[in-house]
Amino acid sequence: MSKQSIHTKKELQGYRKELRKKLTPAEAFLWTQLKSRQLDSKRFTKQHSIGYYIVDFYCASERLIIELDGQGHFTTEGQEYDRKRTMYLESLGYKVIRFENKMVFDHLPSVIKEIRDCFCKA
């Protein structure tokens, strides 16, 4: 499977666009730290699709996916969906890290540190 065939599938374009317009408060808050290469000059995209999953934030150079979890992720069904999704993304060689929405607001410096800790050291 080529890289292009799993990224930004055309059939998900409209949905990605809608999600970008309707970021959750936690996504919008973290995006202020990630956009425009503000974090160690790394380029992040928001609401990026890989396969048929749309991830919250994606850094191609680091093969890093950041997911923010709200209440819907804490149900049994939500946790099972997230587990399958993470397994799929990791099987493609991506690193997936997750934060509860509350963590982004209450402990932003530690969230940023954990993201930085995932960057490959040159």
C-alpha cells in the first residue's frame, strides 16, 4: 500500500474539513501550541486521515499521532474502538500518544514535554 493511498483519502475530505472547523476546546487549545511549526519547528496537521481514521494531530516527520480523549472515549465501546484504531495505526509504524482533554488544560507543560519526548533525537 503506497503512502499516498492511505493518507488524506478524498472520500473523507469533507468530513476532515468539518472537523477542522469544529475543534473541541482542548483540540483548539493544543493547536495553538502546535500550529505554524511552533514546537521545535515540527510541522503538525490537524484532523489528518490515515486509512479510514481521522487523527487529531499528525506529525509526518516523526510518524507521531496525538489523540485527545473526551468523555466518549471512556465508555467500554469507546475504549475498544480506540484500542483497535491504535493497533491499526501502530501496525503502519506510527507512534500514537493520547491525552485526556483535562490534561491539556491542567498540565500543558507536561503534555508538551511528553510530545517532545517522542521526537527522534538527531
